[in-house]
Amino acid sequence: TEAEAPQEMSEFGIHRECESEPGLCRFTICGALVESHHAHQLYDLIETAVNEGIKEILIDLKKTTFIDSINAGAFVRSFKACTEKGVKFQVKGANRLVGEVFHITGIDTLFSCS
């Protein structure tokens, strides 16, 4: 029989929490970012927040188990969109595996992934 993936790897979600003051929007990503539609979902949510006038985006990766290179590209696209509109872009809480993907792809040179 096929082994089942650990439950935390198979469940995915993005939780959005925005504050009108001081203009911060936090996105908590849970599970593994490994499907191409996850990249589109993340970018669309960030783009919506930026268009709503948010001044700072914080992506919390404490509950993110893994990210593939396609989804890592969504971070670059989101970073560029934020930078163009003067919105601060931060990524926090990356585990070792996620940090390695950001390092291998060079994304960690664009923004801090602590």
C-alpha cells in the first residue's frame, strides 16, 4: 500500500489578517506550498491588500512546512509588486527547508527570510 503523506504536509491554507492602523496585513501560510495554484492565490491576496492601501505586508511562515521553486517565485513577484507601490514586504519564520529553497533560488538576497 502507498504511504500517506503526513497530515501537516497535505493541508494548505493562507490566513489573512489586516489592520487598518498601522496599515499592516499579515498572511500566515500553513502547510506545504507545492501546487501552482497556491502561488497564484498568494499573489492575488497580496495584490488585493496592496490595492486596498495596506502599507506593510508580513508573510508568516512559522506554519509552512515546505515550498517549491514555483511558489518561491510568487514571493519574488509579490515583493516586486509591493516595492513598486512603496509597500514594505517582510517574510518571517521560515524553517530550515524553506530557508534553503530561498537561498538556492537567490530569493534571500531580495529580502530577509528570518
